[in-house]
Amino acid sequence: MVTDFYPGVMTVVWKADGTPITQGVETTQPFKQNNKYMATSYLLLTAKAWETHSNYSCQVTHEENTVEKSLSRAECS
């Protein structure tokens, strides 16, 4: 979930082991809430796809700022 940004334009890139992926990605259009914007992005994976890579990350870019959050499979076992 991406919250409290303005203006309402941002990009979300999902990565598997550092490589951008597009299959299974669902990102909502930003919508205005209390004079700022929010959006949600999901990555839907099969068990096989989950086991194929060791690290997944979500990169959000808004204007000139980029934030990336990662999750390794080892953290979930």
C-alpha cells in the first residue's frame, strides 16, 4: 500500500531477484483521500513461482524519490 503522496502520479515495479516482473501484478489507480493520494499493488504468485526466486521486492517511485522494500523467502520459512 502506498499512502499520503501528492501529486497523484507514481510507479510501482515488482522484482524477483532484482529483475522486473509484470505477470501477476495488480496495481490500483491512485485515488484521492484527504487531499493526498493512495494506491495498492499486489503480486500474485503460484507456489512454483515463489520457489523459483529467493528475493522479491516492490519499488515505488514518486517524483524523484524511490523506495524499495524487499522480502526474502528465507524470512518466511
